[in-house]
Amino acid sequence: MGFDRSELIQTFMRHVSHWSWVHILYTYDDSHLLIADDWFISELRTARPDTLSLRTAKPHNYQDAITDKIKEVLVFCEEGELALVKKIQAEHPELHVTSGTYGFACVGVDRYARLKAFAPQTRGRKIVPTLILSTPYADAEFVTNVMTKAGMPETCEYMGRPFESWLKLHKNFQVTRYYATTKDFYVKKKQLSWLMQTDVLQAVFDNTSYSLKRFIADLNRLGAKVVLVSRKRTSVQAVTAQVFARTAERSVWTKSPTKKIISNYEDGDFTGCIKWEQDIQSGQAILDAVAARVSGTMPIVLEDFIMDQGKYITKIAQYLGYELSGEPEPEDYIAGYETTPHTHTISMRFQRELIDRLGLHVEAKVWTQR
């Protein structure tokens, strides 16, 4: 596919900071070895002015870097990552070896990557997973936050946004292995509540042998409880996507409450918003296919959820089989955007430019009054 490699790398590095990768890797000392492609090592070394203490090596000549001082190894490569992990484990059984893709990138609710030792794939515990499937940047995180505060299990985007760019670089990603790894790391009391957004899911379909047909078959086989989240106002959603795609944050609902996102209307934002509108429609097609072919899914429209949170949280709890301890307290959706003051301005600019380009000046007054 015609991907701009340098742009993909920059997007990945920007988005992976959501997991604190650079900060964490700079805390490691020279008993740690990172085996990675040249571009990742270069990006890491130039990310901060201080000195990187951990040892580094490239996949083709890592042997000399494994000295008696090395205790932990992180392998993160575009190609042959799993084979290299297994080879090092066989050669050096005393070492703690982590796969970047199947371990370090498998991040939980706390957004903190850890050196989880790679282990052979196991059959694992049989569970009925909960999947919150959303079009990108539809603020499904608001729904999951309200669910958690009402007493339901925490939901996490375990296959996070960095995978959208990483899967365009990484070869031979194994979906079932990643799911099994996530279960091993995060299943508690036979519960796994997973948020997945269709931009990442589409990247899986585009860059692996895994397909929508197989995804639907797996959901049915697992008996998954599937909540489908979409928005009515996709133009606002597209603006949110355009703003947050150029930051380290996926959503106002996953960032620190005090962290501000400042983003002005930039050249290319109109084109970017139009593209996001198209991506959202493609994502909606995935939701529609799942709704049609997976037994008993539950649709949620964000705007309806915001207006009657108690009603929808009660419905979700009944669908998932949870008993609420009391009447859910509604959350203030608008307050979440107080730390992103320019999002509304950009939305207005996009709408005005759209109206101007389409020659719909008569509609401008109508839109601004809604």
C-alpha cells in the first residue's frame, strides 16, 4: 500500500507516547538491552536531550550485545520479532525476554508499559468477553467511564491506537496470539472488557490475513457481548479525530483531567476532516455488519446516551448481566472538553468552510442555531 513511511513512523512515535514508552525506556539502565530497527533506536535517542542508559542492538547483530551484565531484553522489530524472541530465549534461558508487540505494547488501564516475559501461547481460561466496538473518536471512552463509575468492570483499549500505524510497518501480526496474551495479562474474575475502535480494526484487516468475516465468526464463537457505539453528528466526530490524531491523547476521557490540549485550525485540516468523515462511514459499515451477523448486539448512539445516562447504563448493565448497586450518577459530558478549548472553534471553522465550498450559505444560520 502507498504509505508514507516517515509519516507513519512519526505518527507511531507521537501516539506511542500515550503509553509513556520514551519515558520508561529512559529509566532503564545498562542491564537492559533493546533490540530494534535502526529507525526506532534513532527516534528514541533523539527524543530527549539526556543520555539513554540502556544498551541497544539491531536484529541482525544482537549477539555481541548480550553480555554477562544484561538481565532483561526487549525485542521490537518490524520483521521476525517472535522468531528472534524465541531464539534468544533458547540461547539464553536465564534472560527475561519481552516481545515489544505482544508484551510491551499490551498496555492496560494505567497506560504504563511493562517488561512482561514472553511465554508460549496457552489455551487460557474460557471467558465471555465484553467488546465495546466504536467508530473512531466517537467518545466511546465517555460511555466506558460512566459504566465503570456505575460499578461495571473497567474497559480498556488493549489494542491501542499506536497499532493503527504499527501494523502498517510490522510483518505477520498474529491476532489470536495478541488476544491470548491480553487474556493472560488482564483477565480478572473471568472478566475482560475491551474497547476497540474501527480505525485500529481496519488496520488489522488491511495488514494481516485476519478479516471481517473471521472477526464476526470469532465474536459468535466466543459468545461475546458486543456494545456498538456511534454518533449522529459525524462532522463533530471528524473534527475531534483531526485534533486528537496529532496529539498523544486518544480522548479527553483517557487523558489526565488537568492536561490541556491546545490545537489551532491548521492548513490541511479541512481535507483531514473530510477524510475522517469517510473513515467514520467505513467504520460504521463495520458496525452495521457486526450488528447484522453477531447475535444480540446492543447499539448505543452517543448523543442519546449523554441525554439519558441512567436509562442506558441500566440497559447496558442488564445486557452484560451486572446488578447496579444504585441509581447511576450522570457525568458532565461538556465539562470534559473544558481542557480542549479550541475543539469547538475548529469545528465551527470546518463547518463554515464546508458550507462555503458547497455553496450552502443559506444553511449557515440554521447550522449555527442548532
